Amino acid sequence: GWRYAIPAYAAACFVGYSRVKVKAHWVHDVIGGAAIGYLAGYLFTTPYQYKDYYFYPSITPNSVGVLCEKEF
């Protein structure tokens, strides 16, 4: 929720600003990284629904993948 998102976004903005300030990255690098981070967060925390199919990220100590579930 927003209770955890706001501090996380504030910290990410500070890190992005500091990376540009010390000339370690360009502004478009930081914007691209933020977009990738936002999309990854959205995709991996929101179950994707396609009719009777459900897709979820699956992360275990030994593997990373996608779980596909079908309702009958």
C-alpha cells in the first residue's frame, strides 16, 4: 500500500537525484530505471488474469519462474 510505497519512492528519487548530481548517470538513465522498476513492481505484484487462466510470479530458494493456473 501507500504506507510503504511513499517512503520507498522518496528513497528511490533521492538515489536517482544523487546519481545524476555526481554525474554517475544521465537523467534519461534514471527515468528509464524508474520506468523499469515501476513496471516490474506492477507486473509482479498484480495477478494477470486471462479468462480462466491466472499467472503469478514464482520465486523459491532454488528457482524463479511463472506459475500458470487454470480454473475449470
